Amino acid sequence: RARGFESFIRRFPNLTICMYDMPDNPKSTCKTLTERILKDNPDLLGIFVANANTHYVAEFLENSARSGKVLLIGYDLVEKNRRYLERNIINYIISQQPEVQGYRGVYSLYRHLILKQPVKKNILMPIDILTKENCAYYHPEV
């Protein structure tokens, strides 16, 4: 996710990208990391979190002087991310429909092992961009 995002952004030479690694235990160190990101980048316009831990960054941003001034984008519509999305702290959530991914994986395994049918090596999945306005209506179907 992060490498794909970085590869895409590098196409725009007027944009600067800074990569930071979130530690394995984000709750204990996310505040420190987010403070450092904001200090190191006073003109920062946005933060992209390439996993479901976006709510840790949102929690700090909500109580900072930069609240509402930094666009926050993350992955996965977990409940904590949903709450921050509804309060406009997280601006966008990218969802990969995990229920559909799981179903398609198990179904492909069933077709291969039980039915002895050929299966595709790659199954392309759409992504959904969720906002405050549309997250209440988001129910990916299996």
C-alpha cells in the first residue's frame, strides 16, 4: 500500500512525500510520531496511513492546533476509524471490502480443491472511498 502510494505521488514533482514507519505498538508511540511529523513538516497538507491504525493519528490531530488543517486519509473501516470519519477528523477511508475478499478467497479454494476447476491467479477487487457523507450507507455485499 505504502509503496504503491509513494510510486503514484512521485509522478507529481511539485509534491513532497516523507515516509514514516509506525511502530508495532502504535498506541504508545503514535502521539510522539505524529508530533514529530507535524514539527518536521510545518506546511504539511495531509497524512496517509496505510493501515487500519489511522484512528491513532486522528486522536492526536483532533486535540492539536493543526486539527482541521491536515487532510487525513487511511485504510479500513474499523469502528474507531468510522467515528473519526463521522467527526471530520479523518477525511477519507479506503476500504477493500474485506468480507468480499475473504469470500472470494474461500470460494476459489473450494473451486480448486473440491470442484477441481481452474481458478484465476489474481482476483482484482474494487476499492471504495468512504467519506462522512457515504459511510453510513456502506455495506459491502458478499
